[in-house]
Amino acid sequence: MTTAGPASNASATIQRAKSAPFGSVLAETMSLAWYRDGAWTPAELVPTAPLPIHPAAHVLHYGSECFEGFKAYRHPDGSVQVFRLDRHVARLQQSAHALILPEPDAAQVAAMVTSLVDRVRDIVPEAPGSLYLRPLLFGTMPNIGAAAQPSNEACLVVLASPVWDYFAGGMKPLKILVEEQAQRCAPHLGRVKTGGNYAAAMGPTLAARREHGVDQVLFCPGGEVQETGAANFILLRPGRLLTRSLDSSFLHGVTRDSLLTIARELGYAVEERVFSVDEMLEWVKDGEAALSGTAAVLAGVGTLVRGGQAIKVADGEVGPETRRLREALVAVQQGRAPDRHGWLTRV
């Protein structure tokens, strides 16, 4: 009888990732560290399995949790490269600071990521696949009376998930509801990548899907365009890019920052400022709209729904500027174009 070896196991894992929902296939190994008695334990590579969490853990009662999401890519030369690791580590630290969680050292987080990627490098797919990485930090202090007290204990875990191209079936234009009253989350926590913000957006998003058949909700409190529940919002036309200027009310996307950098290099005039729903609707008469984020990079919007009325974005298809800008960034991520900004970390 022939026993399957590591190479065949890795191949089977990658094949499962091609057809499985994004993030549902996990590597068999994760990286783990605990914060106790005022210090972090050395990180360990351990089997991916349930964690021993006390039912009184701070995170379960008071939401003391933040996370990151980014990717590693297998390049044509066979190397594995993590995209913008330093920026994601810095944002995790920023989120921890905002939530009064024990802040892990940047070098420790980076080492946990790279050691995990190195251990599971056999399951990093060839392009257009990638390895999605999810560091997660949460408070574990067992005290149900600590509503106004930060957790003095914490857990940091890094998960890895092989994923396939978000647009494996071809890019399809999204349908987006324009929400002009509700906010995605508390404005002072908008830039924090915490699960509570996503939970807050889930109800309005699911309701919008049921009632209007949309894919996402674009939150525009007070008539000012902000972001969707899980992505930044960008307007495009030949030679021009417009997006909301950064403030504390929405997430400072790393993909957004990368796209804006590349857009400037391609000669786009990039504007970052507050703009209204009315200006957006005027723009999309002949311009493009898109959502930016780690999973899709840049996804074109074909229809906006406002006040029950469906409004086409230009011809209703994914536009050429959206495709051009997405391809320019993906080429850097996959090693088909030069990395001029030191965004890639070789593992």
C-alpha cells in the first residue's frame, strides 16, 4: 500500500482551496503566544486546534479583540513573499493600543508570521492563488466584572489559509446600496480593525441583500461617502482617482494605500477628500466606482441603489480603469512587476 506523503498532502490542500469559500481551508499549523504576568511567552508553532479559553474571558464579554488580514505569494522563481508585512503589523499594534490590549512587539509578530509561512510554504499556491494570513489578538483575563478595565492577559495567534483568485470565475460588477443615515461603526473606532465593527455592519448588509438584492452597503452618514462594511471605496476615470480622505471614522486600508501609490506612478491625479453622495452619482454617469480590500484587491461596482432606484455606474460593467489599476498592483504582489517600494518580505 502506498501512503500519501507531504507533497501530495500539500497538493490536496491547495486543490481544496480552489473550490472552497475564502478562508475556510486552514493550514495544519498555527503560531501562538500568550501574554501573562506582564510579558509575552515565546511564540510556538502548534497544530491548528481549538484554544483553551475561559468562559469569563474578557474578549467574550467586552469585545477586546483585533486582527489583521494580508497575503503571501509564490513568485515565478519559487520564492514566497509576504505583501506589506510591516504595515499590517503596525496596524495591529495601533488597534491593540486603541482597545487597551497588551501590544505585541513588532519584531515578534513579524517573526510569528514568517516562521509560520516558512513552515507551511508547501501549501502556498501558485498564482493566481495565495496564502491568506490572519493574526488575531484578544483579551483572555477571566473577569466578568471588568467592563471598565482592560484585560491584563491576552492571546496572539496567527492562522494561515491557502486561497484562490477571488475572481476565478471572472470579474463581475457589484451592486451596492447607498445608506445615507446609518454609520458602519462608532466613528472613533473606524480605523481599528476589530470584529465588533464587522458585526455592526452585518445586520444592515444582510437586510440590504434581502430587500434590494445588493452585494454590499456603502455607508454615507449625513450624505458623505465613507466605506462599505468590509472595503474602502474609490472613484476612477481616465487620469483621475477620488477617495475619502483619511480620518478616524473608517479603516485605513493597506490595499487602498498601495493602489493610491501605484495610481500616482501611473500618472493619475489622486484626490483624497470628503465628497458627497450627489457628487458620487454625478461622477458615475461616465466614470467608475470600485471597492478595495485584501481579498479582491479592487472590485468594480456596476450598480448603485439609492432610495429604491437602481443607478448604473457608466455602462454597468467593470471598467477599464478598475481592471488596469488592479492588474498593476497584482503584478507587484505576484512578482511579475518590480517592487519599487520594499513592500515584499521574502520568507
